[in-house]
Amino acid sequence: MKVVIQRVSKASVTIEGNKVASINNGLLILLGIIDEDTNEDVSWLSNKITNLRIFNDENGVMNQSLKDVHGDALVVSQFTLYASTKKGNRPSYIKAAKPEVAIPLYETFVKQIETDLGKPVQTGEFGADMKVELLNDGPVTIIIDSKLKE
């Protein structure tokens, strides 16, 4: 699994003109899934994201986690995170998991984030044409790959 997380002051998802999700202070989590991903990737990644100290403390130092600040989370599926641009100018998405693999892992990931945060998480809609709007705070943008465990 690969995520791009962005610390946001606010973020929302709109589908066909209808706002389906919105958050304030927290993280926008763009999630890509490949066939090799497992529940172990879900657990590791959720723990990493919810405990990552990227929110400012009272001294303005990034020393608090999403849990610490009781922040919100918005999870959006994004198969394009696994785009291969090695050949030519048209990206290949062959590495991205097909829906029959990706959807159950996406749903498990959302539930795990909810469990780790102790509150509901907002989501986009898997496979939909979504318009994602955000106000990046910082900006703080971090990429995490569960296969690299950096």
C-alpha cells in the first residue's frame, strides 16, 4: 500500500456536484493498493499514519500526532499512485490492484483507521470520479509505502 498524506485545515470530496465528505483539521489520505497488499500492510500503515508526529505542539514544533490533536481523516482511493511512467508518456496502471482485491482492503483500511483514531473517518467513493478540494496546512505532504517501511 502506498499513501500520500497531506496535513489539511480542511478537505472535501464532491461527486457529481454533491459534497459527500468533508473534514477540518486533520489528514487527507490518498490510498493506492496493489495485489500483494495484505491486512498486515493495513495495520502497519494505519498505525504509522495515526501516530505520525506532524502536527504542531504549543511551541510550533511538529511533535503531535493525528491522535494527539483529535484530528479528522478523509480517505480517498487513488489507483494512480501506482502509475508506471517508465515507458512513453502514457502512464500504465497495471500494478494497481483490481477492484475485487482493492475494495475489501480499502474498506479494511478505513475501519482500521477508525479503530486507531477511535472515531468515524470520512471517505470518498471507490472508483468514482471525485473532485477533491483541500487546504494543505504547512504545506505538509508525506508519502509512505508499506513495502518500504521507511
